[in-house]
Amino acid sequence: MSEKTYIYEYDQKELDELSDIELKALKKASRLNDKMLDLKFLIDEIDYDWKEYIDFLEDEKISRVCEFRGGQCIDFDDELRNAIVNTLKKSLNDTNKSINYNHKKIALNRVIDG
């Protein structure tokens, strides 16, 4: 295989010269790359939605942040608040575990020497 940094750097001539196992590995990496790009867009979207959620809490004076800014907070059911917080924490923890697991797999750098 030639020394390429990114999958998209391969032209058709170089792809034709790859062995079956190299081509198979490249295609799998390309699919994985597409999924990672989808994940990046999803994370960007979640960042935006998170900011929008915080703004909503502040605008409606639900968040305790309002107290620090001199606003009055409305009463908010503690059970619902805890459910929201716990759901967000679990989602974040599950995401972090998944990212760490995949990062470790990539860090092992296992390559079939064909």
C-alpha cells in the first residue's frame, strides 16, 4: 500500500493495484469514517440543542442559573428535575464509555500483516 494519510487520497489507479485484503480493509475504513462523520454532525447538533435547552430554562426562569442573575425561578418539580438530570447523565456516561471503548480498540493498532 502506498503511504496515504486519508482514504479520499486514493485514486482509481491506486485502488486497482490494491490486493483483495487491502481493498476490503479500505472499504471498511471508509464506512467507519462515514459513521464518524455522522457522529461529528450529531454531536454538533446536540451541542446546539443543549445550548438551546439551557437558554429555554433561563428564559422561562426554570433554571437555578436565574437566581444568580437576579431573576425569580418558578417552582419546578424535583422528581422531574432529577429524572431529566439522571437521563442526561446516563446518556453522557454511555456515550463516554462507547467512545473510550472504541478509542482503546483503535489505540491497540492491530493490523493484519498480509
